[in-house]
Amino acid sequence: MPDPPLRVVVAEDDDRFAELIRSLLHDDGRFVVVARAANGDEAVALVEEHRPDIVLMDIVMPVRDGIEATRQIHARDPRQHVVVYTGSDMYADVLRAESVGVEGYLHKEALRSPALAETLLVLHANHEHHPSDPDEED
């Protein structure tokens, strides 16, 4: 179990879905949701304010979509761990997410699963072992 719990910002405009995510992560005990953004601009501001371990970002967000919000977050901190999700089955969404440095992509249905916490732990462990930095050369 991580000690202390991993800090998460959830960027989700649907109140019920945001609460479901918060509840699943809270009940697991290895995470704490430190903030919830209802649009992309709020997500950028809250990530800067809270410096979470993980940002869980819906792609379809009002004001600024999750891809553009992630681009802004990574412009400020290229090492910030962002996991995006969407209900779409379009491969173009995956490509757009990869183009802004996302290190995790989930289908929205996965967020309803009790396995969400384990999935985020694996994605975060991979991020910690292979942090992305656009300035680093392989």
C-alpha cells in the first residue's frame, strides 16, 4: 500500500460519475481525491495548485477538452502523470492522447470497475519507473 496515499485530481464534468470515481478510490484506501475539476481550465488550475500524483482526465470536457488541458498541464510540468479516459472507441482519441504525452488511456467503462484502483497503481508504477520528459533523449 502506498504510504501516504496517492493524491488524485479527477477532471470529470458529470457530478455522479465524478462521485463514483471518488468513492471507488476512497474506498480502496490507497488514494485520496484532492480536487475535482468540472472543466478543462479548472483541471489545469487545480493540478498546478495541488500537484497530484495522478490526474484522471476525461477527454470530453467543457471549456477546454481533456487533450488540450493535458497539453497545458505538460507545458507547465512535463513529468505530471495524466491518465485520460473516454467513452469513445475511436482510435483517433488514443493518438490525440499520446500526442500530448499521456501515459495511460482508459475506456470510461473501466472507471466503473472495482479494479480501477489496481489499474491506476500499475499505470502510476510504470510512470514512476519510466517518467516522460520531452527534453530527455533516449
